[in-house]
Amino acid sequence: MSKSFFRFQWVWLLLALSGPILAQPPRGPLVVSPQVNPDKTVTFRYLAPSAGEVKLSAQFEKAPVAMTRDAQGIWSVTVGPVKPDIYPYSFQVDGVTVMDPANVAFFPNERFKASLVDVPGDTPLIHAMRDVPHGAVHYEYYPSIEGTTGSLVVYTPPGYDQFPSRKYPVFYLISGTTDTEETFFKVGKTNLILDNLIAEGRARHMIIVMPYGNMAARVAEQKGGSKPADPTVRDGADAVKRAKDFETDLVTNVIPYIEKSYRTVPGRENRAIGGFSRGGGQTLRTAFGNLDKFAWVCSYSSYLSPQEMDRSFPQIGGNPDQTNRQLKLLWVSVGSDDFLYKGTVEFMDYLKDKKVQFKSRITDGGHTWMNVKKYVAETAPLLFQP
Amino acid sequence: MSKSFFRFQWVWLLLALSGPILAQPPRGPLVVSPQVNPDKTVTFRYLAPSAGEVKLSAQFEKAPVAMTRDAQGIWSVTVGPVKPDIYPYSFQVDGVTVMDPANVAFFPNERFKASLVDVPGDTPLIHAMRDVPHGAVHYEYYPSIEGTTGSLVVYTPPGYDQFPSRKYPVFYLISGTTDTEETFFKVGKTNLILDNLIAEGRARHMIIVMPYGNMAARVAEQKGGSKPADPTVRDGADAVKRAKDFETDLVTNVIPYIEKSYRTVPGRENRAIGGFSRGGGQTLRTAFGNLDKFAWVCSYSSYLSPQEMDRSFPQIGGNPDQTNRQLKLLWVSVGSDDFLYKGTVEFMDYLKDKKVQFKSRITDGGHTWMNVKKYVAETAPLLFQP
């Protein structure tokens, strides 16, 4: 790897070290990608002199878009105008999916690799870096299940360090299947959304805790040693154990760790839980199984089936008056193109039928992080309000 | 993108949501990679049914290694035994370099994409996650040059939150060319190295601040708007401006921000600066230009030329008694296979000739993060000692 791996480092380093002494060394073309143009079109570029075919695969395009090669071997395409938002994309190089090597912004995920392109709005969007007071994001380790060390990403709001006597409510926020504990930060821009909502006076100052949802992978990595658990073997019992493990870890390990390490207001009315996709399922199971711990519940693009509700959480629909007294918010949202749309609407119908109060929001779009950002921006202002 | 992009999410999500209700849906093979075996060999796997050739490119191999395809279209190879360490690697799929899509551990960099494989030692290495008290890592925004918002990664040692009256010395640590502010955390494992050294009583509790070194890129991104500065146009004056911009930002923006936001001990004897590659050059320039601000200096795999020293920092060699009084540590290290070996040895010879005291360390290996981890583990114990 060493030679090609460090080609650019060589060049840049020599330039940086050399100052005006060295003549400019020879080098390959430096590729700029993505380039967002003033008219909201976006130019993508990828250097691959020997490739036969390169395509752009982007979440704002229905199908991969062919790119064309110039004399230097740089493939490019200009697409759009694109509706302002942050989108995952990748290149398909002779059928192989690759991230954009010229772009640092990436999508943390266990199973696919994608880069991110940020098309800014004419007025800054709710997830944009604005000139407002910023909170901070913290990476923490904590003692987790089965003797493993868990990882958490934690947002503290602006002013957290300046006012050491203030205490804050906590929103536990769980990302989707094969996402990691970094995805709500790196893709969801949850910290910037909160900074902006707080600056506008629209959301309360709160701590947001983003755990890792895949307990089985953590245990396999840390305790499996040289023989990782075979993740292709999964049966029903396994799936239930995984869901239960998450709930156990959150309630017995994560919450006590956070309440020891951060300045939190205790009690169920100062704890919210939310999540996307698998994280939404974990949210509903954990909340319905622990109503003494959570009063605010947000399910983004996920649901539990009526059968699952009746079997595992009969008291939710069975005693709606009690449920409605306990839950300050039950929010259920989904995109009309989401492959989970039908199941989510069935879940809403179940709640309606059982007279369980909830707020619902059906948006355009599919099972995407563009929608997750929207849902976070809509729900954060509702949390911890009188 | 949507279909193939979410293939695995579909599967995992359905399993997670379904519990014991749904039968197992059909799915493609789940690829496990990398797999470190008990004998320290490592098996790499990559799913590409239609590829013609797949190779492994790893920093522990001198040349790419051919992989072989099984009936399912999974390419694999087992290499080693590999000397325990953390190594960057990637796959070359029909000549295209790609990260390992099955591996979350990646190398944050502006120009190349690589994954990371961690081969553990029989006894845990200095960068391993051990069962010791852990510090935390914080992502911060601060007001930077030219009206931009800068980003910092900050390590606080174990106990920082438990002892609110304690103050700490600060080590400013700058990563290499095309690295980002995340590289010392994600690749260098600086937080775990310090956790372990502190647990062993070998290093003082300290704060470590990891800034982003590429000022020009930040300004272009945030102020260039839709028309990014053309990074292919660089001349000598540009290189000098970039180096100066970094120094100005560190001294006038970063240090005041850190000393306002964290509990630091003031004064030059409680400030260290170090860096790798381009960051080492920035370290030497910033330290030699601001000896009133830094007393501890670590240059990892980098140097300034004798001509540059004489022209820009004549007082360093011109008044060695004063230099030696001011510098509590000047450390210079390089690998014997590093492409900067010759220049670094010339720098050492220059210092020797001028009677400037320094500590030097020449190791095996090249211009790699395996060496950077070693250098951090060797220098951190020297910092802020009486």
C-alpha cells in the first residue's frame, strides 16, 4: 500500500515543510468533490484513469447516474439543482461501491460505506452550522453488559460548562440498524439542530445521549476473542435477547453512568427516549417496559405490530387512561415512501383503537436520515415542556 | 442508491422489529471482515461477485496480496501472523481502492480512505482498551480565523469531572498532512494511550487538544461559498501563509478558547506542543516562534531544514543557552525507513552543531501511525515532569 497510499501526503507534506525553498514537486491532479454550485447543482468527481464505468449513486437520485471521463482520468457529473439537505452518496466504479476519497464527510455504518454532501439552503437550514452558541459532543466509555466496555456519544448544550450549578433533562436517542453511536452526530447533525433550536428559544437546554444499539456485536467483538460469534445465525430467540439486552443495558448501565457523570435532573418526567428504525423499535420496547423511567417517547420510522403490542405490552392499550397519564408525549412519524409505512400506520391505528393518545406525523420521503433530521427538529421542541 | 444501499438495513431491521413473529427473510451472505485469528493471522473478506480481481493492500504487507473468490462471490485471504499493532488497509477491487464495508474502524483523512485492523498483543498493548479508568473525548467548536468556525477534539483524563477543583497542563497535538482533527483519536488512540499511561502512574494527568491543521481548507469550505478556492494553485507564498495561519489560529484563538472552556494550569511550563508530519512542521514553527508560550516540544517524523532554521528562527541556534533554558523538552523522532529520515537526521545534526539540547529517537519503520502511537507513548511520560 505504502506508495500509492502516501502519494498525496508526500506532495502536501513537502509543500508544507518546504515553504518557499523547494520548487513545486510534480504531482497528480487534486480532485475537488463534491462541489456545490451557486445554482444548487452539485459536481461530483472521481479519479480512476483505468476504470471502464463510473456512476454516481445518491439519495436524491432515483437511479445511478453515469459519469464521464476527462483526459486526466477524472470522472465527473453535474446533477441537480438539488433540494437543500444532507444526502448520502457513493460512487459505483465498475460495479464496486466506494466512498468519495476527496470528501471527509462520511456516514458511520457497520455494513455500507457512503459519503455525505451538504447542499445549503438560501437561508441556513435547521441543521446548518450557524453563528450561534455551540454545545459540545463527548465520547465516553462506560461499563456495559457481560463485562464489556460500552461507548456513548453525548451532547451537552451551550453553556453547560459555564453554569456548573445547572441541571438538565436527558434525551436518549438510538440510531438505526447497522448505524453506530456516531450516526446521530455525524449524519443526523443532532448537536447543530439543538444548538439552533436553543438559540431560537424553541427547545429547552437538554443533554442528548446517543448509545450504540448493537449489543451482540459489542459482546462478540470484546468477549468473542479470536472466534467472533457467527452473526449469520439468528433466530427468533436471538432477536428477543438482543432487544432485551439493549433495554437492560440502557436501564441498568447507561442511565446510572450518565446521571453520575453529568448534571441531570432525576425522574421519569425529565427523561425522554427516541430512535430511528431498529432504534425506534428499541425505543418503544424500552419505554413501554419501563414507564417508571420515561415520560417522553419518539418513534421515528418504526413501529411494533399489534400482535407484539398485545403480547408484550398489554397494559399500554389495556389501560389507556393510565398510559395517557404517564406519557407526556408519544410521537410516531414515518415517510409516505418508507418501506415501513404500512406497519407504522397499523401501529397508529392500533393506538387509536385503544384510545392511547399520540402525535403522528406523516412526511414525504422514505426511510432516510433526511427524514430523521426533520423528525428530531420537530420533536425536540416538544420535550420537557410543561 | 436506495435499493442496494438499504439491503442490509431491511434485513436487520425486520429481524429486530419482528422478534419471533416473522420467519427469517431471505438475504445475501453477511461478510465478517477483518477476522483476527488466535495465531495472529488475519482473514480479510470482501463481497464482489462480479469483480475480476481483488487484492488486499495493508501497511504490514510490502505489496498488495491477491484474494480468492468463493462460490458466493466473497473474496478472501488469510495473511500473517501479523505483529500486534493497529494497521491501515484497503481493498483494490479491479484497481479501485475501497474501504472494507464490513468494518466500522476507519482512518479519517482528506485524501485517501482506509480501514483499520487491530491485532491485539498477548498482553494488552499500550493503545489497547484496558480495564482502567477512562478519560473522555470532546468535540468542540471555536471561533477561528477569518470568521470561520473551527473544530477541536479534546481529551480530558480520568477523574476530570469528579474533581472540579483540579487544573491540568495542556498538550497541543497536531496531526499529519491530509489527516483531520479526528486522526489522533481514531487512528492514534491517544486517549487510550493516556488512560493506560496514567493508570500505570507513568504520565501526568493532562488535557490533550487536537486541532485541525488545514486552515486553507476550512476557510475555503466555510467562506468560499459555492466557489471553493482552487487547491491545485499553491506557490511558496501560499505555503508560508498556511503555516502562519495555523500558528496565528493556535495562539490567538485555540489556546484562549481552551483556557476559558477547560480547567488548565496557565503558563508556558504547562503547555506542550507536538505533531506528526506536516503537524510536526507546524509544531516546530509554532514553538520556535512562540517560546513564551510553550516549554515542551515533540516533533514526530518531521523537521525544519538548516536553511529554514537559520532564516526563520536564527535565535534558536544563535543563543543555545537561552534556548536550552527555555525548552524543558525538545524531542525529535523518525523511523529509519521514513522518507523524511534524511532531512530529520540533518535537523538533528543542525541542533547538535548549534549545541541545542534535544532528545532523539530513531525507530524501525516508516512514516506511519504505528510509529506515531509509539512516539506519543514515549513522550507523554516526559511532559510536565519536574
